[in-house]
Amino acid sequence: MLHAAMRYQDFHATDQPMAAMEVDYASGASTGLHAHPRGQLLYAIEGVMIVRSAAGTWVVPPNRAVWLVPDLDHEVRMSGAVKIRTLFIDPAAAPHLPLASCVVAVSPLLRELIIAAMGVPLTYQADTRDERLMRLILDELRATAILPLHLPLPRDARLRQICAALIADPANLRTAADWAQLFGLSAKTIYRLFAQETGLSFAEWRQQARLLFALERLAQGGRIVDVALDSGYASQSAFTAMFRRHFGMPPGSFYR
């Protein structure tokens, strides 16, 4: 871990507004909890990353990247062998980047630009190919779409217990009223707290938890019918219909 921290230090200490780094991990590996003083565009050309922080969880497949704001404590866990190609960005050089961490789409052009950036040294001159390549990446990021692949976590201790149970068992069918009874609350209080602390209704949060669970299982090569049932859906067709509504494509096409 110390070696990794020292390696990161070089990328943060550069005077350049952007620095590119590549690193590969085995399946199941974890970076451990850490933070960067710069913003980070975290992208993997292969494998799926599960990024966790106190604010929530993001699932990041190869056609997506996650933007992490500076100084955010986070851990990255690898689902499958993961080849990370990441950019550390001084937010002052890119004020148009999101103010909150999020998952963004990666176009074919942006993918190739990120890969090409791995050949750019830590020190590069202005008005050169290297500098223009880095600026073009920022231009492409300005046009990219933010995607709903985030699972926000509440601060309320009771809600966090509910969320932990639903993450551990997405097929759990307890209703908001059931959970309310367990904690001596009213269903109305559960609904209000979920909306206040996550920005989602109880039903929306549970569906998002199921989606992210399904994305991780699909990335591991799980059969769609098994993923559907383990996610709490009565049938593969019901799961596929929900998945298509959310992502605009069936689950079998998502990682292609």
C-alpha cells in the first residue's frame, strides 16, 4: 500500500493539469480505502470496478468511467481481471467537470484518447501533441452524459441497516411497512427518510440496489435467469423488461 501511495504521489505532484496512469489488478483485488488530492477519472478497458465510499457505491463497466472528486475516501474492488487507465485532473483546469462524483459514458473516441494518454509523460510542453491530446480529453468529458449507476447511502443508522440488508440480499421482499414495524416506525417515516437522505423513494432505492447487484453478477458471467431470480424478480422476462427500461438495452447486450 505504501508503494502505491508513493506512486500516486508523483502523479499529484506534477505541475501539469492532467496526469495519466495505468495499472492492472487481478480479480477480487482491492485498492483499500484511500483518497487523491486531485480529481480522478477512473476507467477500465477490461473488467468491472465496484467503487465504494461513505456516500454510496458505483458499479463501473468497461463502457463507463467514474469521476471522483478530490479528497474523496474510496475503495475500488475488482470484478474480473481489471485493466485501469486513469487520469488525475486538477479541477481548476476543468471547471466544467461535475461537482459531485458520478458515472459517465465513455464514447469510442474518449476511450481511444484515454488509452493514448497513457503514453503522455508526466511533464509535457504546451502547444504539443501531448498537450492538445489532454485538452481534447477535457473537451470530450464536457460532452459526456452522466449515468444513473450510483447507489447513495443514507446517514440515518436505521436506514443504513435496511440498506445493508437489501444489498446483502437483493431478493428480500420486505416492504417499507415491514421495515417500519421492525424499527418501531411508521411506513410514512421510512418513505420520508429515504427521500430526504438518498434523493430516491424506498422503491427506487431498492430497484437501484438490485440493478447494481445484477450488473456485478452479469460481469462475472452469471446466467441472466439466475441473476434475475437472485435480484428478486419473479422471472427473466420481468427482469429484462426492467433492465431495458433503465438502460435502453437487454442485459445480454450491456457488456458487449
